Amino acid sequence: MNSSNSIFSLGADGCNGGWIVAVLGSNLRIERFSSIGEILKAYPDYSAFLIDMVIGLR
């Protein structure tokens, strides 16, 4: 995706073997990536990037 001249946000949640990403701009898209690096390569410019990571909650 070419993200130039657009404001958008990313929301990522870990899934089996990768990440599910919601991309919110003028519309909402859901995509799957293998790594955070892949996400950053596809979307290098963003206004917010939220990652859901549970750290020791019971």
C-alpha cells in the first residue's frame, strides 16, 4: 500500500503464526502479516500504531 499523503492508524493483534492488522484510514481493511517488520515495510508512515500484547495478566 502506498500510504503517502494519507493519515491512518494501525491496530495489530498476535495470531497463530503472525499478526492480524486493522488499517483504518478512509476505510477499514483487515490484513494478515507474518511479522511486525512486514507491517512496517507495508505501512512505513502512520499516525498511530497500537499493538495488543498481554504481558503477564492472569
